[in-house]
Amino acid sequence: MRSLLTAAAISLAFTLFLTPVFLRLFRKWGWGQVIRTPENVHNPSHGEKRGTPTMGGTIFIVGTLVGYLVGTYTGNNPPTISGWLVIWMMVGLGVVGFIDDFMKVRSQRSLGLTGWRKVLGQVLVTVPFGIAALMFPDAAGQTPASPYISIFRDVPWLGFMTLGLVIGWILYLLWVTFIGVAFSNSVNVTDGLDGLAAGCAIFVVGAYSLIAFWQFNQACSGGALSPDLDSACYQVRDPFDLAIIAAAFVGALVGFLWWNAPKAEVFMGDVGSLSIGGVIAALAILTRTELLAVLVAGAFIIGPGSVILQRMYFKATRGRRLFLMSPFHHHLEMRGWSEISIVIRMWIIAGLLAVSGIGFFYVEWLSRT
């Protein structure tokens, strides 16, 4: 517990008190936000945001690393392979976002990496993650991830390797890649208003810290090869370390949100939104709750979901629109909602969905006891 609390506190202090230092550097380097406001969105505040320091995601990435390492070593719980895999996704996808942001800042245009190049970068990060996650078994034979689709835990009849080793590996990597690309892009689409993505992510990753901590308290004593007779226990490797890295990330986001909440003094940029999506994807895979993540992280499904519905409706009705504009938060802007009203209500929705996910997770455990 000392490691978890220390990690969260150090990360919080880092981003809360050192963000102004980073902002001075960002201004010196010319890392100002390039704003592209659609003509039909009548919100003068969007134009006023031009030049606000961006790429702030680098701040909470560094803050998470500092808090996690300090917390694990001071609490005598050294980092595990599971923790390093979450860091790989956070930093790796953050680098992809950083490249995209830097191209925009350098050219002073809102065009960075093309869509397929960004996806390629995401694939180059998630595929090694998927491969490594099925390696490095512990003494009990438990690997960080498993070749099964999971809801609250692995579903025995949804295993990839039952289809053969080669086909199983291909399908497994496609599944892991889909999760990583989907969540990172979902957060990226949601990050359109001050504090929206950061606030929602606090609820989502905070929920995963609680889930991982509960799994630690209810872990199977026998491991993967000789599971405990108690069917309610969880066969998850390194759940406490996953709780620590999630708590560190939440702490870093809370400190960052102090400066990112409306009216934002810094934007997270794609480096921040892609890294958040990477952390959520990694935690969902490593805690064996991949499908449950659709509910826990449901706030990040609304934005891209509205984009998909808009396009489908547009094609089906030959030009008619379901929303005034997509993603959904821009639809609300066009209906006259203030930015702060949209952000706070989305935080409430994110909290309700995350708590609902935890509730279903706990009810499933109760049904087995």
C-alpha cells in the first residue's frame, strides 16, 4: 500500500508544481497550439486558444514514470514486467503522438501525420507489446497477458491458440492491436475541449487501479498452472504493480488537470491523448477485462461512436446528418452549450460508467463466492 500511495502522491506533486516550469520551456521552444475551428462552430474561445502551449502530455508521462519508480522502490515492490509493459504502451504511443504534434507545430498547420501513418506507428508499438505480454512467465507459469478474450476474467472457450499456433498468434496480435489502436484513437477524438480527456481518464484509470488492487487481494494462490480451488480468485500476473502504475498515472493526470481545466493553460496534444489510450488498453489486456473496458472507458466511446453514426446516417440518408457536427461534444457546442458545461457533464458520465464497470466486476465476483 505504501508503494501505491507514494507513487500517486509523487506523480501528483510532480505535475502540479512543475508544470509551470515545463510551460516556460514550451513557450521558449515555440510549442504553441495550432487551432483549426470549423466555420460552423460559433465559439470565439477556440480562436483565443491559438498559441497556448501544447504537447503537455509529456509532463504527465514523465510525472508517471517518476512517481511509479519512486513508489515501487521506496515501498520495496520493484517494477515487474507487467508494469514495464504499461509504460511501453504509454511512452510508445506518446512518441507517435509527439511526432504528430511536432509536425503541426513546426509547420504551423493542423496537419501532422496522415491517418494511415499514425495507425502504422500505433501498430509498431502494440505488436511488440502483444508479443512480450505472452512471454516472461513467472514461477507459476503466469504470463502478463493471456491468449483468451476476457470480460471479467479469461473466457475459456474464447481462446486464440485453440485454432492452432500460427493462426492463434495472428488472431491474438490482431486483437491486441485493435484494442490499442481503438482506445488510443478514441481518446484522441475525445480530446477536443479543455480538460475533457484528462478528466475522463482520471475516472477510467482510477477504476482500473481499484480493479487491479482487488485482483491482488483475491489472487489465486496456485497461479496459472495450478489455480486455486476458489473459482472467484483471479489469475492475473502482477496485479499490485498494475494498481501502482495506474495510481501513478491518475496522480499525474490530476496534477495536470489543474492546469488543463477550462480555461486551459496547456493542452495535452496527441502525445497525451494517445498515451492515455495506450495505458487504458494495456490495463484492460493485463487485468483480463478487455470487453469490460467498453463500459469502464465508455466515455471515450461516445466521441468516435458519434463520428461513426454520423457517417453511416449520412450515407444511408444521402446527405442528411444525425448530429449538427461530430464528435458529439461539438454537436453540443453548436446547440449553444458552454464548454465548461459540456466538460463537467462528460466527467459525470465518465464517472458513472467507470463506477458501473466496477460494480459489474464486483457482482461477477460475488456470483462466484
